[in-house]
Amino acid sequence: EPEVTQTPSHQVTQMGQEVILRCVPISNHLYFYWYRQILGQKVEFLVSFYNNEISEKSEIFDDQFSVERPDGSNFTLKIRSTKLEDSAMYFCASSVKTPTNTGELFFGEGSRLTVL
Amino acid sequence: QKEVEQNSGPLSVPEGAIASLNCTYSDRGSQSFFWYRQYSGKSPELIMSIYSNGDKEDGRFTAQLNKASQYVSLLIRDSQPSDSATYLCAGDLSGNTPLVFGKGTRLSVIA
């Protein structure tokens, strides 16, 4: 069964360092998303991406964050200068269509980011 | 602020009973709703989607949507200990927007 894959599964970094989280969405999906979940809290939307550009982003997704689809298969989330409060589980998701067009989001296993 | 609200629980039910999970949402423009199951430390796993008023059944799971009351529910029949998890309700509030998730309801099925 096709699945969304994410690497790394866990990354520990020092505050102020750059981090890149990688995702390979399901191959025939067109919409890609990053969500994050701080321990014990709700799953929060960060950004959606379609046709090689950001389609929507939340208030969390500030100038420290960027996304890219560098090679037609990978979808990356970059955090330029990590802060302690960036520590969270980051989930990549993909869908065939946006949720309003009966698209369903399928999530990867997540990348746990720990900022020290 | 557009929200999806859930009782955080925990909801404890005995094995074999029906578990009833509830969710309300703030925006009447919402079109699509989803139930996800999340085991501790794992990613959300899609259980069911529902788009129109009424009931939708899939195996032991039944999703119910009432757009007039802005209410979504999930029933789990013949609950098993393996159903113990956090259940997340999500909706596309205002339509054509990424999913907004509730905080989740923690379900514990007691053997």
C-alpha cells in the first residue's frame, strides 16, 4: 500500500541551527502539507503546497520556515534558525485533492525534532 | 477563530461495548469531516470521512454528521482493547482550507 515516508525519524539540534525535514509523498498525490504536534497538544497546520508553490500557510509558518519540492519526489521543510519552541513532531501529509473535493489526507510517520 | 472542539476524555468503556466520540465545529461553511486514530507517539491514521448529513458505516465504525447542529460523531461497536487510542476529529472549516484538528478524545477500552 502506498505511503508517505519521512526522514529523519528523530533529529536533535542546537538552538539556532538549521534543520531540514524530508518527505516523499504518495506518488499520484498532488497536494502536500506539513503539520506539527507539540507534545500533548493538537495537530496544527503549517503549510500546504500545490503545483510547486505554497497554496496556504498558517501564522506559525513565519519567515524561519520554508518548503521546497526540489526534485519532483521529495518535499522538504526547512527551519532556518531553530528555537526551543520548535521542538515538536512534524508530520508530512499528502492528498489527491484538497479536502473539500473529497480528498483525504494521509500522514507520514513523523519526524521528531528536539531543539536543545 | 474557527475551531473543532472535542472532549479530551479519557473515555473508558468495557470491552465489547459501544464507544461514542463527539465533536462540534464552529463554521457552518464546513464541508468535509474526518476521524483519525492516533496511538501514542504515532501519526494520525485515517479511519473515516463523511461529507453529507446522516450516517456512514464502515465495519465496526459509524460516523454521523449533523450540519444543522454542527456536530460530528464516531461510534465504535464491539470495542476492543486495541481501539484504545486518541481519536482526532478534523474538518475543512470554511471550505477549501486545510484540515483543522480538534485536540482529540482519549479512549480507553478495558478488557
